[in-house]
Amino acid sequence: MSLDDVPNLKSYDAKLKDEAAEPTLEVPQAEPTSKTQIIAIYGKGGIGKSFTLANLSHMMAEQGKRVLLIGCDPKSDTTSLLFGGKACPTIIETSTKKKLAGEEVKIGDVCFKRGGVFAMELGGPEVGRGCGGRGIIHGFELLEKLGFHDWDFDYVLLDFLGDVVCGGFGLPIARDMAQKVILVGSNDLQSLYVANNVCSAVEYFRRLGGNVGVAGLVINKDDGSGEAQAFAKAVDIPVLAAIPQDDDLRKKSANYQIVGTDKSPWGGLFAELAEAVSGAPGCRPAPLDQDGLLALFDSKDTGGDVVLEPATDADMRGKKGAVKPSLEVIYDEV
């Protein structure tokens, strides 16, 4: 009797080959069915995400769009800029207080309005007392309980810290919660390093069957040196806007003043950005390796000419580096 005649072993070889085969990671890409565009904005801390988003959301609202701005950065600086420096209660903090009091969280406890923009902050744990990424996940769980999927908005803008690479901060990309990602960077290596990391995350989840793409790069504090433009070209994403390095913008941002309005001389810039954000499709980026990223800059500025010199065991031991007798067996020549 052959192996094929035994029920449990029939086609056994074929099954093993199927299990060992490389999975097909690509899936057909489709246009989002919801009219709401959910857009996640990532960038290095301090690069100007909150400044960009607060003014972008204000301009969109002026243009007649229904906009919800959700701050997902533990610093809670997005809504602070929108509300003139006033910090609004975070969802996580409010939920904790309400739970201790035996009460339910209501929309009016956590969502506030200015200039037609609806805004809220997820918040996060106190320093050293919890995981920020887990706080993000918990915050979105609370949003779902508040009816997030039933809300009617044209745009939901999510402000995420790009420096942190844990799963909570990658939620919109990993779970296809957003249709596209916007990067905020400048002409410096660190902000472009973060932007490149986000591109790597997008590409990773696209290979796993995800649908989130990068809509483009917003260059903030643009001094005209061109590294950010070169980065966008290298990873194959468009530049949506270049916000100049200007003292007037710096002062207004520091004083929590909104410039994304027709009443401001900067209104036209943010109107163009709003149009670009609305129409830009989510592209699949081509992230760079470390050497490719360094190549965007002058090697004198980045240490690109440095040659790595391997350390030795003697280097590591220093003064304790006395030679020990060898245990190697040496045979006399015959």
C-alpha cells in the first residue's frame, strides 16, 4: 500500500509545499468608500505639526468643510494652539475622573469648537507612569464608545508624534484607520529621519496588504537649502507646501495666533495647502536606507565621510588588558 492510500497522508507533500510558500502580500487597492477623509499627520517633535494642523484645520473650516481635529500627541499642543494657548481636558484624563465618579463621558466634556473646527485631545499618561502608545489605543477605544463611526465630518485630522515607533502611535497605518498620511519635516537630518521612518512603516504595512499611503510632505521652516525637497523626490512623494522660515510666523506661533485664515497675509498659503491635502492621493513611498538619507546632505555636516574602525578586545579591556596564557594546543612538528 502506498502513502497516497493512507487518508491522513494523502497529498501530504503538496500541503507542506503550500504552507512553506511565500505569501502573496499585495491586495487590490480600492478607493475609500466613506466620504470622510481621515488623515494622519506625522513628524518629529517640535517640527511644527501642531502649527501646521491648527492652521490647516482652521482654513478648511473657513472654506466650509466640517473638520474634526484630534490631538494624539501626549504634549497636547495641537488644540492649545487652536484655542489660543488654552488647554482643553483630554479624553483619557476626563474618562478616568468620570469613571471614579461613576459617570459617563459626554461629547461636551471632551470636544470643543473654535472657528468652525471641532477639536479634542486624546492625552496620555503622566511621565514615567504608563505607555503613551497604549494611551493612544485606549483613547481610540473611548472615541468608538462616544460614537466616532457615526459622526459626520468631511475631514478628521490626527496629529501624531513621529519620533515614537511603538504600535499605538502607528495605529492609523497598521489598522487602516486613515486613508492617507501627511509628513511634516524641514531641511534637517533628524526631521527627515523621522519622515523616512514613517515611510518605512507605510511600506511595511502595504506589503502586508494595507491601504494607507503617503499623500506628501509639508516643509516647515523652509530656509531654501533644498534637502527636504530632495528627500521627497528620493522617496517619490510630492511636496504639498513649503512654509518659509519667517520671523512673523515664528512670533505668531509662539503667541498661539492662528494664521490659517483669509484675514491673515499667510491665508493664501494655507488655502493652497488645504486644496493640496484634499486632492492628494496616498502614494506608496520608497523609503531610504541610512546611507541614502545621509547622501541628501553635505558629508561635512553629517559625518558621511567617516570610516568605521572596528574595536578590538584589547581596546575594551583597557588597563585590565593583561595577556592571558593561551589554552590553544600547539603540536610539535614531526
